[in-house]
Amino acid sequence: MSHDDDDERYDASQQEFDDVSELLLPESSSVDSQLRLHDAEANTLLYVTESSEGISVNVRDDSAFTDG
């Protein structure tokens, strides 16, 4: 069974971040690149890491630790 490449198969959204930084890593690191994306409104950080093993995304959500 073949699938057509149509938009209905994906629930995609676009997010703009307040700050996007590429982190400088040591040459001995096994990581090719790492980006830090910050959303001030949600007080959330995303770390996107690319290595020979693939891409990983780590989330740090500070809103869970604040009163409000």
C-alpha cells in the first residue's frame, strides 16, 4: 500500500523562539552541533543536539517549578 505525500498525514505547527543560540562544543565532543532555543513566555528551553547517532531534543520547562 502506498501513501501519498499530503498535508493531512501530519499535524505540524510552527513556533517562533525569543532566542536561538548555537552552543560552542569542545572538538573532542562526539556531538556535531547543539542549538539552544528559548521561549520567554513559557520559560522553556529546548536543546536540539545532532550527532552521528541522529538528532535528539531535550526540554527544560521551568514553568513547572515556579509559583503562579
